[in-house]
Amino acid sequence: MDMIDAVKMRLMKLCNERNISINKLATLSAVAPSSIKNIFYGKSVNPKLQTIKMLCDGLDITLAEFFDCEEFNELEQTIK
């Protein structure tokens, strides 16, 4: 799993846990539904931290809570 997959998987997990659709997340976070869909479907190769922060705000979690999960804790080191 790479960083982009980790972001996608984390967002999907959070939305599933809260039973939130892409459109509902877009409304809650003030992020365009197309931007969220691009992350979910792998078209966004490098989502901005500002976008992730806005999504976290919509989900009522901190950036620390977003990144403190299995998906990110198991990422391999990029530079060895």
C-alpha cells in the first residue's frame, strides 16, 4: 500500500463507520464531491494536506486522528 492508497482507505473507512456518503462528506467539509471522488477512485495522485484537513474538519477529527491508524502506521519507508 502506498500513501495515496492509505489516504483513500482511511477516508473510506471513516465514511463507512459514520454511514456518510461522498455527497454528505462534501457538504460537511466544503470540499467538492468531484475532489472526493478523485481521491476515492485513484484519480488524485497527490491530495493536498489542506484538502485532507478540510475533510477531517467535516468528519470532526484532527489530522493526528486521521493519520494515527493502521493504514499509515504500516507504510514502508520511502527513502532507505
